[in-house]
Amino acid sequence: MVKAKFGALALTVLMGLGAVSPLHGVAEAHALNAPAANSAQQKTVVSTTDDSDGVMSYKESGKTFVSEDNGASWVSEEDYNNSHPAISYEWWTYDEYKEWLEQEKKNLQEMADDHTMVETSEGSFEWTQEMTDQSIAEYEQTLKDIKNGLLVSKSVDGDTECMTTFSPNWVGSTTD
């Protein structure tokens, strides 16, 4: 039995095939709204990381306050940031991803040609040509998405087994 080693991106294909559990990234959308109580701008941040109503913040006298409970309680932006450290992302560039993809195409084809047995926590299975074709199609779409502005992480806080994406198109703003 031949064992295969996968990088973070190869895991996304296995996730699509149901071979491993999904990896969760963080996505946030920001919008500017005028609060009903006064004419100062309020910046609302809606988080998709849980089932909450999101994180909100507002500015008053040049100081920002943040609420995680739909406005029931507020803390200073500094206190919020101290309790929620920023996540460090390393993003693929188009050229880096394209170079990686060319090598990955060779690796995946070799796995199909060699009938490589892949072991996961869910069991083992043989890597097929269909899996190679599906993986390459998904990776080529990701390359197109990167070219069109999608950010795809190589790592999240240094962890290369975790990945996330972000698109500027997911951010909207309005002013009243």
C-alpha cells in the first residue's frame, strides 16, 4: 500500500469528496450605517463564524466601542482587540498558486496512474483519474478566482492545514 501526503489545498478536494472533515475559515463583512440615536457613523461588523447576530461597533467622541451581544453590552475597541487577537494570514499570489498548480497536476496524475491508496481518518481509498480531474478543475477555478481578486490563504496563524478565503466583493458599505 502506498501512502500519499497532502498539502492544505489537496485536503479541500478530499473534503468535497467527503473523505475528511471541513476546515472552517473566518469571513467577516463590514458595513457603515448611521445609528438611529445620533448622526455619528456606526461601523457594523457581521461575523459568519457562529450563529450570533454579529459584532457591532460605533464611534463616539473619536473612541470606538464594540458589542458582541447585539448591543446589550459594550467594551472599548482596545479591550475587544486584546480579547480577540488578530489572525495572521499568508495569502497565495497568482504566480505562486499557478506554479504550485503545475506541480500538483503532475503529483495528482502520478497518484492516479499508480493507483495510490490514500489513508484518512475515514478509512482508505484508491486515488482515481476522476478524482484527479475533479481536483485539477477545482484548482484551476481557484486560480481564476485569485486572478479576479479572491484571497486564498496558504496558512492561518502559521497552520498550513487550515485555509480560508476572502473576497473584497463580500464587503459592502452604505451611508445614510
